[in-house]
Amino acid sequence: MTAIESLAACGVKASPQRVAVLDYLMEHHTHPNVDDIYAALHPDYPTLSRTTVYNTLRLLTESGVVQTLSIDERNAHYDADVTLHAHFICTACRTIIDIPLREAALDAMAELPREMQVESTQLYFRGLCPACKCRAEHA
């Protein structure tokens, strides 16, 4: 699905800035923050401001098109993959990695009362990525 189709499916008007931000998120699976997105898009959109990027991300999150990750205490990060998955952050290099997650695994971890309706789930892991683990072992 294209960015324009995703926006239309959620009832969000497809302005050039919104399409650019969503296109960037759909093409770059690096879980960028506002500054990353702004720096990448500003050369092609010189009138783009950080405020516009922030407001666009807030709208896209509220519309369910992207998810906001609070895995990093320093910055909010954004992910265009809204399917069920977890995230791992390397405590050394700060890279955020998608981790496949089975719904059955969530059911086994938590027994919610039937009256509760889950609207979203975020599961975070912290540790060393393979590259940083290797560097630490050989230091």
C-alpha cells in the first residue's frame, strides 16, 4: 500500500508533507525520530519545519497509520509497521530492531480480565545488538 492509499484508508488528507513523512517511514525501517525525519526531508522540502514533522507524526499516530515508540528515554521514535511486533534497543549504539512476535506469546504472558479491550501493545527489549556484543567481548 502506498503512503497516499494508507492516508486515504484512515481518512487523512494527503498533503505533500504528510505523504513525504509517511513515505520516509515506509521506506526507512530505522525507527527515526523527528530530527532524523526532518534532516532527511528538509533538502527536498525547504519550507518544511520540525513543527510540521512533529504535528504530522502526531496526526499519523492518532489515525493509526504509524506507531510512536517510547523505547528510548531521549526521543520518541516512529514506526510505519503497525502490525504486532516487539522492539529491541541496543543500549550501546541505540539501534532499534523489529522483533517478530506471535500473538499466542502475548496470550501466554498476560491474562487480562475479559472486560478489558486491548487497543495496542508495545513490548520492548533492551541489551546489546550482535555487533556491540561482539565488540564488548573483544575489548
